[in-house]
Amino acid sequence: MPKSRDALSRHVVFPPDNPTGECDEWCAPLHQFHDRIQHHPLAVFFDVDDFMLMGGWRRSGHPLLILCKHRVTRRYLNVDVAGNVWRYAAPRTNSDRTPGTYRRLAGVDEALERLGLDEMPWMDPGRFGHLKGEDPWREIDAMTLDDTWGGGSC
């Protein structure tokens, strides 16, 4: 097995089967994060059920890091059992034989920004379409583009 694969296997942990589906030590950090953000403006878009539990990352000298992936934005919320939030930092080069590392985020604002929850009204309009403000991706009419870019017919 290559060195990078050995390094990876030392860190990755998968949760045991949970036939009851009840919250356990694997989902508790996500629920704790949810409780922490209740007064944040983006909390309206945060639903614990929108996250998939991808696994855990064992780190020397730190609590187990729970890796949660948002089912709509496909972005990660990495939270440890102490309630700290983390981001993944890839190795500097492809030739590095390390699996990368995790760096602690400043707080919930940065974590929520990285999740892209402000995009939810457009990504999941069935649930959040009523919360749309001005559509940032609205169509720009061709006349405006022609005036702006000096365009014309082909």
C-alpha cells in the first residue's frame, strides 16, 4: 500500500451502524452546531437533516472531527465534539505523501459562509423559494450586453 494510503487509513474513521437512527455521539456535534447558530441570519436555511455523515477524522491531540456533507450545496461542515469548526487544507503539492490537514475556523460565521447556505433559495426553491430576494443570476438582456461590451451581431 502506498505511503499516502497508509497515512489516510490512520486518520479515517467510519461510524458504526445505527439501526435505530437515533442521535448518537456521531451526530451530536452537528446538533450542537445547529443550537449555536439559532440567532444567525442563515439559520433559517440550516437543517440537520440536510447533512450526510461522511465519516470521522482522528487527529493526534484533538477531539474526533466529524465530517458532514450538505446534500444540496455539496459542501462540508467539519465539526468536532467540542463544537469547533474546521476546514480541510489540501497538501501543498501532489507529491506530498500526506493526506492534508484540517485548520480551525474563526467561528460559526465562517463555517456558514463556506456552506453556501445563502444560495439555498435558488438551489432548493421547493423549500426556500419564498425567501428569494433579488435573483443574483437574473438574465441580463442582450441590449445591455451589447451596450456594455460593444457587441453587435456576429
